[in-house]
Amino acid sequence: MVCMELAGTSEETVTARAAGLVACTRCTRAWPIETARCGRCGAKLVSRDHHSLQRVWALWLVGLMTYIPANLYPMLRTQQLFTVDESTIIGGAVELAHYGSYGIAAIILFASVVIPLGKFWAIAFLAISVRQHEGFAAHKRLVIYEVVEYIGRWSMIDIFVVAILSALVHLEGLVSITPGPAAFFFALSVIFTMLSAQAFDPRMIWDAQAEDDEAADHD
């Protein structure tokens, strides 16, 4: 957005679209609104992605569907001689806490339960709030969006832990650790929720705020 000062101290907020410009969502360079592709990075330029919410909900739903078996199926399979133990995400964290590894158990629970559920809630809230957007400031919605984008990079911590354990734990062929089927579903859930967050067009937040301000002026 561009702020233009008018008549002394009064200010009027002019959007890039109103000024005949469109910003590249990849490199942030502004171009004339009729430009089809960014001349800097080659990304497609769209003033508003009106179909983004459909993609957000579709990817969000797939992510939620894959998150359920990720918690029901075993994440880790440990084989020692003729004994095979399987642990789910929560079961593994509880077992770690039982043996005194409270810090690691807390990290796994936070990364595997709190963060994914928080991301599901945040993405759904953003998608709903731009349609039914009264009573929540735009900058708070933007903070939620930026937090979701930031924590996305930490969402695969469980997969990294399983991969490291599988590579390191091998004691003379007597003990082996392999990923369970939950690792596959958890990775899919993380990928689809990340794609869902990326599909959301944050410019709709400011459109919703402008509609709120316009409605308040009419009242």
C-alpha cells in the first residue's frame, strides 16, 4: 500500500491496485497492472487470486486427513533379535518421558501435536476471517499468517528424528530402527499444510480491512 499525504496533515491510503500497479508475491517488485509476468524473477503476476481460498481449503482438508493416520499408525519400529516394538508419535513421547527424557518428549509433542494443530487452526481462521472478517484487526491476521509461514520450516522435525535414529542405531546387527507408516502420512500432512498456507493470498486480509473501514464509514 502507498500512503499519499493530502491537504496538510490528512492522509489517504491508496492500494497498489488503485494506483495501477501489481506487486510480485515472490520478489515484491511492483509492475504496471497489465504486466503478465515479473521481469525480475519470472513469476506470474496476479492482482488478486480469487481462487486461492478454494485451493487453501482443498489442501487443508487433505493435510487434516493425512494427519489422522499419522497419529494412529506407528512412527517408529524397533527390532531387537526376535522382538519388534512399534510406537506412535504420542506413545513414543510418553515412553521417552518414562525414561526421564522429559525435554525430548516435550519437543516431540510440541512439534508433532501442538504445532500441526495450531497450523490447522490458524489457516482455517485466516480463510474464514477474510469472508466473515468483522471484529479482528488486519495486522493481527497478518501476524498469524507470518507465524504460520515461519514455523513451517520446523514441521518436519519428527521425520528428521526418525531418519537420524534409523541411520545411527545399528548395534552389530542386533538392533535396528526403521520408520513406520506414520512417518509417510506425517510428511504428507506437513507438505499439504505448507502448500495450503502458501496458497493463501495475504492481500485479501487488507481487502477485508478496507471493506470493514468502508462499512464503518457508512454506519
